[in-house]
Amino acid sequence: MRLAELDLLAYGKFTDTKLPFPKAEHDFHIVIGPNEAGKSTVRRAITELLFGMEVRSPLGFKHAQSDLRLAGVLEGGPSRLAFIRTKQQKSLRSMSDEVLQESYLAGTLGALTQETFEELHCLDHGRLLRGGQGIVDPKNSVSQILFQAASGLEDFAVIREALGERASALFAKTGKNNRFAKASEKFTSAHRTLREVQVRTKVWVDTREALQAAEDALESERDRRRALELQRTAWDRARRLAHLISALDQLQAEDAQRGEVTVFAPGAREVLESGIEQINAASATHLTREEDAIRAQTAFDGIDTNEDILQESALITRLGALCGLHPNHARDLPLRRAEVNAWLADIIERSEQFGWGVSEAEVRASLPQDKVVRSIDALLKSRGAYVAEERAARDTLAERQTTVDTLKEKLAASASQGPDALLVESLEMALPFKASDANLKALAAAAQSARTLARNALTSLGRPALTEDLLRSLRLPSLERVNAYRQGRQDVAQALELGRSLATQSQTTADGIALSLKQFERSHQVVTVAQVSDARRDRDHHWAGIKAGSLSLTEGAPRLDTAIRLADELGDSRTRSEADAAEVQALRDQIERATQEQARHDGVVEQKGIELDALDARWRETAAAMGLEGMELDDLPEWLSLRDAALRAADTAEQKKGECDDAQEAARLAQEALAQAVSAAGLVVTGASGIAALCAIADNHVQAANVNRTRRLDLQQQLESAETALRVATTAKEAKGQALLEWNTKWEATLARANLTGLGGDIGEAEAAIRACEFIRQRMERVDTMRLERIETMEADLRTMQEAAATLTEKMAPELAGNAPEEVFGILNARLEEAKRGADRKSHAQKYLDDALRRRDDANSDLLQARRSLAPLLGIAGVDEPKLALPLIERWETSNKQQAEISRIQKEIDSHSDGLPLSKIRQEVASHPADQAADQVLRLKDLLSDSDLKLTSLVTSQIQARAAFDTINGGDKAAVAEAERHEALAEMSEVSEEYLQLATAGSLLKWAVDRYRDRKQGPLLDQASEIFRDLTLGAFQKLRVDFEQTPPALVAYRPNSLAVKVSGLSDGTRDQLFLALRIAALELQSDQGTPVPFIADDLFINFDDRRSQAGLEALFALSASTQVIFLSHQEHLLPVVQKLFPQANLLQLSADEVAA
């Protein structure tokens, strides 16, 4: 089995995160990510995917508990299972969210359980450490070490010891769990009680026989009374049921005489009567509908229509539409043609002025094209800009030349010297110390304040003898160690206080129970067995004295009577106070337990008090050794904080003093350097020569030099800019002149294309030509539009009207040929309207006829349907006419009523028959005549009354005999003692059985471990030796078992054959030994059974890099036989993994995503 894919749909921090585990020759998968990336979540998800989620999962912090979902794919042999695991009650689902049974995974998981999977196939750092520690446990033999390494059960030695201790405790002489001894004592006590209450005298036998005789007589009378009661019941039942039996017999005889009856369905009479009514109604309706259809056919045949003109109605309608659309075309057509001729005259007049022709055709051929006219217009608009730009370029060039000449003159007149470099450097070094007096005073004040704080902190320690040097030399414990010591003392003090509280509580509980016992004894008179025995011995003693004659009858009779009465009263009280005695004993047991608890808590208080005193004494010695006599343990943390604060204050004071001295020295050196630079620069110092005055002189000089240098640099930059602008202006002036020349060339070429070469350079004539061209073009467009949209359209419409009129006259009215279209339409339209009215009348007649025929057919269908509805009923009756079936139905209804009455009588008989069958009732009625029943019932009632009186007397006798027998029988003590004896025997048997189970379990566990060692020790040790050698980088060569030791022990051998016991190995090496044993066991198991994935979580935390690499190689080798998923937060292993195992599947977890 292997995990092919894990989908964290909604689980922990993950949402829709898929982790693929593709199969390879080495099935090795590595999941690496920082802490809190979700590695532990992935490990938990694998377990819960296979075996289900917890009821309250700790991973429901992002998604709701009910929304947690996992999905995965398992591969096992040829099968591949894809499924979803949820938090629902039926948590296993298909990928389409259909519920699956838990047995869905049984074929893949086999006998694998969650406990086995987590113990054997999951190994984390904690389990690795516990396994390494368990190897050196002296209680663990070699077989135990091998078994727990292979099975993952680190605590099985503890289990064996627990089994042995429980078995021993069952028969220990001392101990609270010695159930066998308690049961034995209970058995002895019950047996003793049985001997005490046994009576072997003739009185007991006679009393017992009297009691038996009374009970037999009472039972005999009860049997007689039951027989009388049965007789009375039989006579009373016969009296009540006789008339019903008679009526039942009469009805059954009438039914048999009637013979066979045709059976109809319920409601047959109503169905028949309703069918007859429907047939009569349908027949009348059908006759009426037939007459209506004949009248409608006659009316339809009498109507005639003109079908020819109706067929041409579309042509007539079209002609009418054309006449209505174009009523004025004949009048408007000459007017439109005259308007076009006027527009053409205006066009020719304008075109003659510019030589474009004297006819429409010449004008259309000579008129300039539109794009040529637009070119002329564009050139006219751009001419002014070209002229203005050329003139502006000339003015700009003259201005730029003047600016260059002026800047050259100013630059020649300015100075070129800058500030001295040494002076500038010295000034920069001295400026921070210009206000040095105030800074030095502040530093001195800070140093003095720090020294004061240090002295105050030292004084706050409360130990005047301590100096700073002595304080630094003290060897004091760390705060963590002090806190650990304080925690230990606090634990002991809390245990002491808890013990005192529990002891007080136990004392209070014991006092309260004792008070309850006293109050119970005062309110209940509890009689013990000893008191009853003493009273009976005293009675027997007096009776024996009277019989022997040692005591006279006169003197002994009163004493015997008193003794007998006292013994009887105590015996009766003992019987009533069994529960009270048990309550008293329970209270006494509670007092004893509370007293024992108090004693135990007092012991704890005494022990913890001694421990606390010892801790305080040891602390006083430690404080004296550190030079802190009298220091309380609880005060030490605060004193250590004060000591650290004092040392920090001393360090701060020393630091402040050094800062002040360094600042004074730096200020002196800066002043000397600045004075030398000022002197070297030839500057005169007047007045004070302090650092502030020197800084002011040097700063003034540097600023003046910088101003002159800046002014000269500015003039140079202005001159460079002006010369650049002069060159640009020259180039611009040349470009603008060239552009104007190019415009003149384009102008002449464009006029030639427009047939306007005679205009020359006259701009006004050119603009007039453009306007004339636009006028002519607009008029031409109007002419074309008028011709196309109006004149030609009207001519086409008139032709269409004439053609439509000619077609109609040829087909419908040749006599109208040659008439105007309007006249033809008027005549033919009148004929069409008359034909339409005739067609409407024919249509209405057709509709009426169709409706009459339909109603006739419906009436015929209703008649047939009414007859068909009665067909089943007539078939049952065996007749053809409905009226013949009515007598048969009436006979059937009469039979039904009699059957219903028979059923009612039978039910009434059943309800009063007291459970007897009908045959028994008939016999009982026959043997108990109804006329004698009343007398017999009265006679039996009298006999029953006599029996009740006799029973009362017999019960009284039986009670008296029972009381006499109980008096000498000792109450129920014998039964109680016998029950206690059997309970004790059952308890002893149960304890013995438990001991056998525990002893057998311990033996079987030892046998299983030894058997595993015998079968697996050789191959397991050989395989583990190789893995252990690689994990320790060759430091150990092999593992063997030393059988000469008792018990045999596991030994590791170095390459020089030096044997090292497991206890001599370091902690890390023992961890590697346990890991080697576990990997070897997994390899053997994979070879012999179905492989199961191995989950390794952060195993190499305590391994160095080389041994971590060796561990990865061991896991990689294991992945050849089973799937290995390795989880780790050690990202430095990532390059090692990529280098050694490039074919391994590497998954990186981050805070938000998973990278594969």
C-alpha cells in the first residue's frame, strides 16, 4: 500500500492544497518547510485520512469543525482508491460526495489499525529519543530491545511489570487489593453464621410439619375455589351467548337456502341507474343535433360568390395604392424640368469667366477636381504663416548675437581665484566644535550624573562593605538557577500546605461521620446478633434450671417468662434492624477510612516539613558561601536585578567620562589646525583668537571666494547657452527661407492643375476662382439630385401605374382598355367589394355548418359512451338490456345485508367468548341450558362465598404457623449467610481466574518477545549492523548479542573489534542505534508482507550534517521496498537532498503555499 496523493481541502491552515506523491523506483518523498509551515499537520492528515478524524479536532481553527475535509488516493497492487474523509458521522465519501462504507478501505488496509500505524510506521524526534533511552534501561533484555524497536512499543517492559505486579497483589499478605483474603474472611464468617442458626430438635420438626400442613390445606382450598369460579363463568357465558347462537344459526340457514348470487361491485345500483339516465339524455340530444345539421347544409348550398375577381384582389389593391401615392406626378414633372434648366444657365455663366466651357458637358470636363481646390485653399491659408515665421527668424538671430557679445564682455571683467583648500578642510573639521564650551559642560554634567547614579545603585544593594570591584568578583548563580531553586522550594511548600489542608479536611470528615453515627444510634435501636444470642442463652438457662429442679417453679416462672419475652422482642427487632445495622457498619467503615486518610496526610505533612527545613538550611549555607549572609531566597532575584543595575550604572559612568575627555581633546586639535590654516591664507586675526572667532573669519573668507567663483561659473554657463541659441537661430532662419521658396513652387504647380495658369500670383483672383468652383459644384449636385430623385422617379412611377392598369383590363374588363388608371381602379374596386361581401356570407354559413356537424358527432359519441359505461355491469349480470339487470342487483344487495349481520353477530360472540372458539361455545351452550343458567349462577356464588370464609381461616392458621416456625428458625439469617457464602465463593473464583489471566498474559508476552528474538534476531541484527555502520560514519562496524552476560546484552563493535556496551554509547549514538533497528525491522516486514508507508518527522535534529546525510541515505535505501515520507524543518538539508537524490519527490511548505 502507498499514498499517491493527499489533498488538504479544508484542514488546519490549508485550503485546497494538493500534495502529490508520484511512484518511482525509490519511493522517497521529502517535505521541507520552516516552523509553523504545517508539517505536523501533514503527518496528522495522513493518519486521519486512513482512520478517521477526532471528534474535537485541534485543527478547526480556520475552518469550522464540520467543514474539515481531506481527500487522497491509495494504491495497492492493481487497485487505486480515491476517496474523501470528512467530520460527518459517515465520514468516508467518494469523490462525488457519495457515502462509502468503512469496509471500502479494508482490502487496502488489511489488518492495519491506527495504533499499529502510529507506533510502527510513524517515527518522530520524541519517539526516537524515548527509544534510545529505552535501550539502556537495565530492565530491558535483548529480546525486548529488538521487539520494541521493530514494533514501536517503547513501553512494553512497563506493561510486563504491571501485569506481574497486579498478579502478585491479588494474593499478597498485605495490601489494599488482596481481594482473595477479603473473600475468604467473608466465606468463613458466613459458614460460622450457618452453624449458629441451625436447629436439630423435635420442636423445629413439629413446627415445620404444622406449617407445611397449613400451607397444603390453604393451597387445596384455593384449587377448589378456582374450579368453582370456572363453573360460574361457564354458566354465565352460556346465559349471555345463547340468543346470539340461535340468531346466527337462523341467518346462516336462510343464506344457504338462497343459493348462488351474482356478485356485483359496490355501488352497482347507482351505476346502473345513472347509466340509464345518461342513455336517455344522449338519445334526445343526438336527434336534435341531426336536425340542426340538415338546416345548416341547406343554407350553405344557397349562397353564390365571384371567385375570379377575388383571385385578382391583390392586383386591384396594388393599383389603388399606386394611384393614391402619385396623384400629382403628371402636373409636377414639367415644373421640375424647368427648374433644372435654370440651374444649368447659372453654372455656364460662372464657368465662362474662368474658361471652363459654355455647355454642361464642357463644364463637367474642365471643372477642377475637389482635391485640387482643397490644395489651393490649404496653400492660401498657410502662406501667411510661412512669411511671418521667416520674418521672426531674422529678428531672433539679431537678438541672439547681441546677447553673446554682452556676456563675453562680463566674463572678461570677472576674477578667477577660489577659496584655499586647506582652509576649507580645517573649517569643516572645526565647525562641529564651534559651540564646544556648552557641549563640554553638558558632557561633564552627564558624566557626573552617571557617577551619582552608580553610587546610589551600589548603596541600594544594602551591603555597605561591597565595592564595585568586589561586586564584580562575586560568583553568583544565574537567575534561571535561582528561579529553579525557588520553584523547587515552592513545590515543597505547596505540597506541605496541601497536606495540612487535606489532613484538616479528613479530620473534619471523620468528626462529621462520627456525629452522624451517634445521632443514628440515638434515633434507631440497633440489635446485634450477639444481643439476640445472649438473650436466648439466658432463656435456655432458666428453662434448664426449672427442668433440673435447681430453680423452683415459683421463682423460675417469672424469670423464664421475662427471658422468653426479651428473646422474642430482640429477635423481632433484629429482623427489622438488619438495614440499620448495615448503615451503622457503613458509617464506622467511613470513619475508619477517614482516620486512615488523616494519618496518611499527617505523614505527608511531616515529610514535606522536613524537606522544607532542609532546603532552607541548604540555602543559608549557600548564601553565606556567596558572601550574602542573611539574604532571603525570595529576595535574591530582586537583589540580582539591583546588582545588574548597579554594574550597568558603573559602566555608564565610565563611558560618559571617556566621552567627555575625547570631546575636549578633539576640540583642541581642531582649533590648532584652523589657526594654522588662517595664518597660511594671509588672513588677519583681530581681537579674541578662540575657535569661534577663527571659524567666523575663515567662514567669511570662504563664502566670499565661493560667491566670486559661483558668479564666474554662472557667466560661463550663460555664454555657452547664448552661443548655442545663436547657432539654433541661424539654422532656423535658413530653414524658414527655404520653406517659403518651396511654398511658391507648390503654388504654381497647383494652379496649373486647376486650369488657372493665367492668374499668376494674384491671390484675390485665386480666392474668387475657388468660390466660383464651389458654386458650380453645388449647382451641379442639385441638378443631379433633382434628376435622380424626382424626375426619373416620377417617370418610373407613371410607367408602373399604366402597366398595372393595362394588365387588369386585359384580364377582368377589356371594355376599359385605354382608360386612365384612376378610372380603371374605381370600377374594378367596386366589383371587388361586392364579391368580398358574398364570400363573407358563404364563410359564415360554412362555420355554422361545421359547428352543427361537430355537435351532431359529439352527441353520437356521448350516446355510445353511455352505452359502453354499462357494458361491464351488463356482462356480469349476463343480460343485454339495463332494465333486466336491476332485479339481479336487488337480490345481491339483500344477500350482502344478511352477510353483514352474520359478521356482526360473530364479532359480538367473539367479544364475549373469553377466547374460546365457536365450536366450544356451541358445546358449552348445549351442555348449559339457558333456562337453568340463572339458578346455577346463584348457587355457585353461594359456594364461592363459603370458600372465601374458609380461605380466611386457613390463611390465619398459615400465618400463625409461619410465625411459630420463624421464631425458632432464627429469622432470615440462614438465607443471608448462605447468600454471603455463595458470594464469597464467587469472589474467590473470580480472583483466581483473574490471577490466571494476568499470569498467562505475562507469560505469553515474554514468549512472544523471545520467539520474535529467535526468529528475527539474526537477519535483523545483520541488516541493522549495516545501517548502524553507515549512520555512525564507520565508527562502529557491527552489532552482536553477548550471551555470556546474564541476561544477554546487545553490544556494538568498533572497527578495531573493541566491544562497547549500549550503556557506553553517547545519547546521539543510541538514537542512531534505535533508528537502525527500526529501519531494519521495516525492511524485513516489507519483504515478508504488504508494504506500508513510513512517516519520518524531524529525526535528525540532534544529528550533525554528515550523520544527517547518512540518515537520509538510509531512508532512501528503505524507499526501495516501501514508501518513505520525510518531514523536516532543516532547510539547510535542501541542497544535500537535491544533490544526492535528484530523482526524489521534493515538496516545500511555506506560510501560504506548497511548492513542488
